Amino acid sequence: TVVLNGDVLDPEILEEASVAAAEAVVAVTNDDETNILAGLLAKRYGCRRTMTLINKTTYNALVAPLGIDVVISPRAITVSNILQHVRRGRIHAVHSLHEGFGELIEADALETSSLVGKPLREVKLPAGVLLGAVVHDGKVVSPRGNTVIKPGDRVILFATADAVKKVEKMFSVRLEYF
């Protein structure tokens, strides 16, 4: 790990830090424009992956086409953390996507969940919900029609904003659980 102390936009410093051989450059100054330019320069010098802190949400859509690999958004991180505490049941992680368009949800399947115990081809998911992955016994499985979710499996899914409540209900603790 190399930490630079100097002008991140100075080509000499970038060469001295061997940015071309770096696996990633993380630009996290207090200035969005400096972070963006640092990421772009790192890419120009051959760095494979760049991560850039951006506070202004209006910049998010602009940087992806420029080649910045990961945008670190304090606002999105805060929203995701708040949602994680607001959502009920066995939901472990919630990530807000594209300014509230939808959510990526990671939850534990309970015995009382409508997803448990039958092949996924027989499960009717609410409109706006896509099942992305199932973690069973520490292994990530790409769900298929014959996949059967068992109690305790971790389920990762996408839900549009209007389908989130239905997903929440699918993973909530019901009275029969006790």
C-alpha cells in the first residue's frame, strides 16, 4: 500500500508511486474535481482500477463514461445504512440504487418465507423483484428454476421501489416462527 502526500495531479508523483503497476488508485480528497481528475490520470498512467469519492450527486452520471470504475458516494452509503436499520425482519443489507429507483437487498430466508422449501419455478415473485443469488452453506449459487431455498439461506435480490414492501414482508418474522 502506498499513500501519497503531495499533489495527486502531479505526473511526477504518479510515476514515482508506480501508478501503472498499481492494482487500484483510491482518490478521497475533500475536492470532487481533484478526485475525478486523479482517477482519470491514474487510468491514463495504466492503473487498472480507480475509485473516486464524489459528494456532488450530479457528478455520478458524468464519471462512469469517463472510465472511473467505482464512485464512492457518502450520500448513498448513508442512505443504505439507514435503510438497513429501517427494514424489518431478517434483512441484513440494503443498498439504494440509482437515487431510490430500487434496492439491492440481502436477507436470510426463514422457515415461514414463501420462498422456502419449493423449486423457484413454483414461487411467484412480486412484480419488480429479481432474484440474483442464493448463498447456501457458504457457496454462492446462481438461482435456477429447480433451485430450492432452505431456511437460513442468504438471498440476494433486486426490488424496484414499489416492490420493496412486498420483499420486506417475504422476509419478516411471522408469529409461526416462534
